[in-house]
Amino acid sequence: MSLAFHWFLPTNGDSRHVVGGGHGSTPGAAGSDRPPSIAYLGQVARSAEQLGFEAVLTPTGAWCEDAWLTTAMLTQVTERLKYLVAFRPGQVSPTLSAQMAATYQRQSGGRLLLNVVTGGESAEQRAYGDFLDKNARYARAGEFLDISRRLWAGETVDHHGPHLRVERAKLNRLPDPVPAVYFGGSSAAAGEVAARHADVYLTWGEPPAQVAEKIAWIRRLAAAHGRAPRFGIRLHVIARDTSAQAWAEADRLLAGMDPYRIRETQRALARSESEGQRRMLELHGGSAERLEIHPGLWAGIGLIRGGAGTAMVGSHREVAALVEEYHALGIEEFILSGMPHLEEAYWFGEGVLPLLAERKLWQRP
């Protein structure tokens, strides 16, 4: 089976420096270097499509543009590219969300994928009117996905749960195809929801040994429900013609990080309720020393950015080899990004993807 490669849409702005944001951290000024206009995001999306990426992920939260609206606009400037839309259950009713997904599939020609994000920060959730705690948000997400899947299957749904309630809910027109559900999370509550509902379980870019443990954990939980999800990983990438060039770029990004900004970001991220964010912080401990945590895996991005904080760094062949290493563990989908997203898409798409195609690991969509 061919590996799937997806890119990232910087709907919080782009730059030649690391753009922060997410999990309670401050986005910073770099995102204004290239504002997230439809014109610029369209450039990124069209380039990803031309290079052979299957889809692009959009983030969700107060720090970026709305994913549904932005990607719906971008379907009009692309032809094949799919959109992995991140959204949070609870902000919109499950019936309306299921209807939105069905409409999106019809109007886009079946180009919607869904990244379900429960919301890792209670303070931000409260700003949207959501006052549940973290475990309750995961429980609600499970109810939400159960209702949505039943609606997409054409059922008339009655559901009276602890967090959600619908009566005689039904879609007049079903999505074709039903959008695949991507779901991540490192806590016990997240694992249970992923085991029951995820088509693709996503992990942030931890070292291979830790990723192997996560895959085994989710496989075990999913098997208890008679399910076998696919696995994906979210990483940044710095690929160049030579290893020296790639590491020089990593050094340039690190040199552009203000020490005060690093301290403030780490202080904010330390308050995060996300287990995945805690694991990201442990990789570097807030220090700019010893950031290569596995051969070719660099934790520098996470010094000033919440969420995915590691990057594959090296020559095209070295990055391809690290992709193969993750694939050997069971990873089938890679969601990648780089700074800036437009130029870095070409470095990976023209440098690494052809090598993976030669090795019969990737086939252009």
C-alpha cells in the first residue's frame, strides 16, 4: 500500500521563521510576515497538489482562521487536493456537523477529511462557551462521533447521552464518500475514543521507540472493539540536497528564536492540559541544547510552538530513510509542514518523494 503524504495550511500565517501558537502559547509576530490570505494559502494548496500531496491539514482554534470556511474557499482553486479539516466537537451540534460534512463532500467532489480535536485547553474552550473538563470533552467526542457515523449511515438517530441529545435526527442527503476520521491524543481517555472511532490515529513526531509504544497501545485497544485503524504522524521537515545544508537551516531557525520568547512559550505550554503537549515538552525540557533527540529528528520547533514540535532534518536520502523507519513501525500517513510552507513543500516534494517512489513506497495520487 502506498504511503500517503499530506501538507499543512498555515492559516495562522507563515514566515521564514517559526510561527508559534496553539495550546495556550502566544502566536507571535512572525505569522504576519505572510498573512493567511486566500491568495497565499491558495499558492500553498496548489503547490501541494502539483507536488503530489494527497491532502492539507488545517488547524483549529482562536489563533488561526476558521478551517471550514477557509478550506471551502480553497476547494475552488484546486482540483484534486483533499482538505483535512480540524474541528472541535461541542462547538456545533453533531447533526449540523454531519450535514456540513455531507454538503462539503457534494460541493467539493468528495475532498473532505476530518481531524477531530477535543480541545486541550479549558481556558480556550470556555471562550467558546464550553465549560466541560478534559475527560468530559473526550466522552462528549465519543457521543458526537457515534451520532455522526449513524447519521452518515442513513439512520434516524435518537440519542440521550450525558453530554449530547438529539431526537429523530436524519440527513436528507448522505455524504459520498463518508469522510475519514483522524483522531489523536495520548491520554487514556483519548485512547478509548480513538479505539472506537478513528479511521486514522495520529501521533505527534516522537522518537520511533515512543511511536511504536503508541501504535501497540492503540492497536490493543482497537482490537477489543474489532477495529484496526491506520496510523499517521504529524511532523515538520527540513530536507535539503546535503545534510549540512539542512542542519544549517535548523540552526538558522534556532538563531531566530528570542530567548525571552522561548521562556514565555515554555511557561505557557507547561500549563497545558494536553498529555501530548507534555510529552513534546519532555523531548527538549525547554532547553536549546541537545535538540537532536533521535538521528535526524530535531525538537527545536517545540521551543516556541505548541502542538507538533519536532522536525525531520537531513539530506533528501536521510529524510527518506527516517520516513522508512517510521513506516516500518506501522505509520502509513505523514502530515508534514515547514517554514515557509510554500518553499519547503518543494524541497520535500521534489527531493524526498521521488526517492520514496523509487523504493515503491509512494505513488503519485
